[in-house]
Amino acid sequence: MRHYGLLFDVVVKDDERGFLYQDGRFVRLLEPGRFRTFDPSAKMSADVMKVVRSEIPAERALLMEKTQPRLAETHFVIVQAGANEVAIVSFDGEPKHLVLPNTTRAFWKTLTQVDVELIDTQADMRISKRHLDRLDLNRVPVAVNAIIEAHEAGLLVVDGKLEGRLPPGRHAFWQVGRTVKVVKVDLRPQPLEITAQEILTKDRVGVRVTLTAFYQIADPEKAAMASGDVPGTLYRLVQFAIREAVATRTLDDILAARDTIDEEVRAFVKGRVIELGAQVKEIGVKDVILPGDVRELLNKVVEAERVAKANLIRRQEETAATRSLLNTSRLMEDNPLLMRLKELEALEKLVEKVGRIDLHTGQGAGGLDALLQNLYSLGDAKSRTKSD
């Protein structure tokens, strides 16, 4: 659109329409083509707009509906949604826009098939599957969309009141004139770590105790209504229970009776979590952290016990070795040949550590022949003794 001297010139494309104005007042709608007119005073103006699958400002469409009703009926679709209504606007069968309650919007129907579906959200707040498939609910501010997994339970809460449980799957609701909330509850066993807390024992030793608990939601409705924070409530219950169990015991009792403490804590918590719609699967003491000086003393006690045990084992081994030597000496006393064999064993061990040894075979008591003769004589004497 431009002026050439005394002429006003505007070109409208095939997918456009133009609003022609003179002195700010609507003259007519320009169809595709080129429009030229004599305009020496430059009073003419035009507003060219895209019309294919397009929206037009609602104020202009409403004004045209009042001043140019035929033109508005031919070219526009004006959608007005009531207080409890929403409207789905489709272009050529494809949903494109959602008109919110108490809202007016207008669309070009030139070169486009425009369909409008009004929905009464008060009659049924649930969004049908047909609409679920057609709308991108993540962009719809008046819709609540939730996917319930197989391990979850969905609770529908309307204006703070529990309306019922939702099965696994996709669910969506219109949130018009009401507050809709979908609470998802995980039904799987959940771990809960109770971090270390300082507790004074009966004998006034400060210890820090950590626990691990596994719980599971058994009644989702009761869990949602009784407490908005089941893990937090369970955490505080376990803290109170472990304080009661530790404060009534000495340090030695705590270290020696951890299983008993687990049972006491479990019994205390189990009856109270039922009111929360939950159940405790397992709970137990994970660590008992002692002060540095107490830990050092206990380490010394443990070390002393280990040393005493090692000394006892060593004395038992020495006693067994002495008894074995006594038995061996008795055997050698009754058997001179065995004594000689022991001497040879000792000689063999000695030879292993000596680089060279010479044996003389000459006459006399010290030669190899004499040694072998003595062994033979001892063996022969032993045989005669057995024969007698």
C-alpha cells in the first residue's frame, strides 16, 4: 500500500483480504487484485490481512458484525464462550484453537472450513477421549491432565474434597468454576533414611544413631487425607521411637541388643502408621556412631581382648607341642633305632646348611662303616627281642 502522487495504490494477494478506509471509516472489503484510486488529499488507507486459517481481532469482527452484518456473516466466524463453556475451533477438520470461558474470538472463514464445538464443562468435567486425542492439553490453562502409572493410584480432588480413585491410564478434567487436583500416590515400597541424631544414653554417653526404614502406602485415600507428607510424618515417628529406645539403655546394652531395639522401634511405629494409610515393611538401626574418645577406649578394649585371645591360643599350641615332644621322647626311649633315625634327620637338616661334609670310611668308631654297623646291630637286637 502506497501513494503515488495523487493516486492511492494497494495490491491484495490471493490469500489476503483488505479493509479499505477513507478518513478512518470503513469503505469496503478489497478482494485479491490491484486497487488504484484518485486520492489527492491522501485520505485513503488500507489494512491487508492473511485470511487462510487465520484469526481476526475480535473487536474488529464484532464492529463489522454490527455495521456490516452481511459482510461479517460471509467472511467471519465469531465464537463466544459462556461462563461455563469452552469452544474447540477447527480449521479444515483440524483442531487449532480453544476458546476459554467468558472469551470472544473471531476467525476468517474465507478459503477455510471453520468448525466450532461448544462444550458445557458443568455437565461433565471429565474431558472425553475424543477431545483428549484432539487437544494439546499442556497448553490449556483450564484443563488438568495426568497420567497414572501402573504402580500408582490416582486420587481426584475437587474443591478440596476427595471424589474417588482413578485407575492407571490418562485422565483429564475441565477446571472451570472449580479447583481440580489429581494426586498421584506411589504404591511401591519406599526407602526412608533417618539421618544421624544426637541421643544421650542411660549412662550419659552421647551417641548418634542412623536408621533405614521401608514403608508402603496401603490406603491411598487415607494417606492423602490424613497427612500431606507421609514420609515426613513417618520420619518424625521413627525419631521419637529411637530416642525412647536409646535413652533407656546403657551404651553396652545398645551395642549388644540392636535387634531388640529394632523390634521396639518397629512395634512403636507400626501401630501409628496405620492411621496414615501406610505400613512399615522393615526398619532397623543402620549405624551407631560413638564420640571420638569413647570410640578410642572401645578400640583399646577390643585390641586387649584380641591380644588376650591370641596369647591363649599360643599357650594352647605350646602345651600341645610340649605334649607331642613328651610322647616322642617316650617312643625314642623304648626304641633306640628310632633315636638313631632322629639323629640322622637332625644330621640331614644340618647338612642342608653346610656347603660340604666329609665322611671317613676307615677303621674305628667314627667312620661311616661303624655308623652303618651300629644301625644294623641295633636293628638285629630289636628283632631278637621281639622273637623272645
